[in-house]
Amino acid sequence: MLELDMPEQEKYSRRMVLMRRPMRCVWQAVALGLVLFVTVAAPAGESWADPEFLSAADCDCCPDWQRYAIFDVLFLQRDNATNGAVIALQDVGGQLQPLFTTQSLQAATAPGVRLFYGELGPDDIGWEVGYVGVYGMFGSADRTGPDNLSVPGNLGQTVTGWSSADEIRPTYASSLNMAEFNLFTYCCETECPEETILWSHLNCGRSCVCTNWLFGLRWAGLDEQADLNVRCCDGDPFTAYSVRTSSQFIGPQVGVRSRRQWDNWAIEGWAKAMLAGTILNSSADPITSSLAPGVIFRESRSLSRGGVGFIGDLNLSAVRRLTETWWLRAGYNLIWLSGAALAPDQWDFTDTPTSGTTLVGGGGLFLHGANLGVEARW
């Protein structure tokens, strides 16, 4: 009988075990690689908990936690995908020239938070609940001039003082709140450096790779207000054309998430998509003028309708262990909403009995920026 020395015998046993290991997670790793190729650069293996895969001396739990809580502070920049309509004019040499459009109201970077709590359950099924809020998205513009500013359209000619104003100051404010509940399947594998291409070149040690397929429900609420403030004369108060909108999204969500964890470092990323039903609402205050007290040039408006929307959510984060339980997180985010009612799109500068009675939907919102936070896993 051929006798092998101990190292060769261990290698032979290991190869035989690897040939027998099931392929129950290969399809997950292949699909995930299309979205998060950095975190799953290697084929799936057997669980750390499988006694055939590692000896008792080498065995650790994969993952080494059953519950997690995440707190991130977000720093997100939004785009301005409004319709670009002209909202203010300036008299230059006797010719009225566009001064501001709806896209002049570009918001600065806004703060937000992300909170998640989840648990791994029996039968490779887990659950999580989460909240994301982005606050203080605000953009504005301001211009003063001696009686040479005006509001466009017949509305500017009808409202007293709006065709020869001294100052025009449009503002645009938004806030976004989202909540979600997900059930997910999880498959956690251990991988050694020699089994991979990418991580072996980086001299990384053994890692635990967890892949989750998520199925859940998400709600999102986008609330906005746009004010076109006009001061007709020096010392007079501003009068405004104010519009508020609310876009409510609710619907099913699917996604995929992967986490590759070493002793003190981890890389995590996810991709989620939601097809939603929407409820859109818009309201506008009465339009008045400081030069004509008691006169209402347009009555208030209140509109609503339904529709269809979409939300996409991408994240990639690097994580550093601080203690046995606590980790430090930093990453980047992309969030996209479509099918919303954007407040500046509702401004209507015509002057007819039906002016301001159409709710304009189909607007989009794109957010991108960094996250910095902590997480606990135990």
C-alpha cells in the first residue's frame, strides 16, 4: 500500500472533500458577481460548520455572529431633474432674458441616517428591518434689480407688481424617508486564499463569505416644497407662488447582498430594486400681491393621482473591526427614484380658469454620496 506522509495525506483528503462538496451556492455566487464582483471573486465552498471541511483545530463559525445592527450617517448630493422651465426674467437693454429656471435651484450636500437591525434564523432564512432618511435638501437663488425683474407668462402680467419686481428669490426644499422589511436566504462559506484568484494575489487570509437574496416590502415618501418669492418694491413684504408635493411609494423589493469578512476587515455591498405603486399629491397656496390687499389672483389648488414608480439602491462599504462586537463602516451609495411629483414642475405661469389644475408626475431623483458609521454583530 502506498503510504503518504502527513502533509500529502492531508492534501489528498482535502481534495477528496472538495470534490464532494455540494454546489448549492454556486448559482448565487455567479449571479452576485454581475453586481458585486469585488466581494465574490471566488467560487463558493462548504460551510465552516461542516466537520468534513475543516478540522476541529481550525474550525470557526462562519459567520461568527447571528444578529447585526447598523447605524450610518449619510452625506448625499441630489441632482435636479426638474423640467427646466423658466421661472424668472430680467430686463436687459429693453429685452426680457431668462434669469432663473427650475434647474437653477441646485441643492447642496444633505445629511441623512440609515438604521438597520437583522437576525439570522433557522433553515438559512433571516429577516431585517431598516430605515433611511435624508433631510435638508435645499436649493435657492436670489436676484435684485430696480424694477427690472418679472415672473414669466400671463401670470406675471396679471399679478400686480410681478412684472416690475425689485427682487425674486426662488427656493426648493426636499426630504426623503424610506422604510423596508426584508426576508432573506443566506449562504455562508469559508474560503482559503489558495482557492481564489483575486484574494490570493492580495495575500489575504481565510475569509467568510455570506450571500443573501432579499425579498421584502419598501415604503418611501418624498416631500417637497417650492416657493417663488417676489418683492415688488423696496420695503414691501414678499408674496409667493408656493407649491407642495408628496410622493408616496410602496411595493415589493428584491435584492442581493454579499459580505466577505476576514479577522479584522470586511467588504460588504448590496443592490436592491423596487417596483412601486405611487400616490402623488400636490397643493398650491392662493396667489396674492402686496400691492392689492384682499385680491386673490388664483385660488388654492389641491390635486392627487396614482401612478407607478421605481427605486434602486446600491451600496459598497469597507468595514474595520474595533472590538469583538463593534465595527467601523465607510462606503458609497447610489439611490434612484422615478415616478415622483417634483414641486418646481407644478409651477404653471398661464392665467386661465384651469391653470394649476394638472398634476405633473414622472419626475426623478438621483442621490449619491458617502456613508460613515458603526455596526454591531454578535
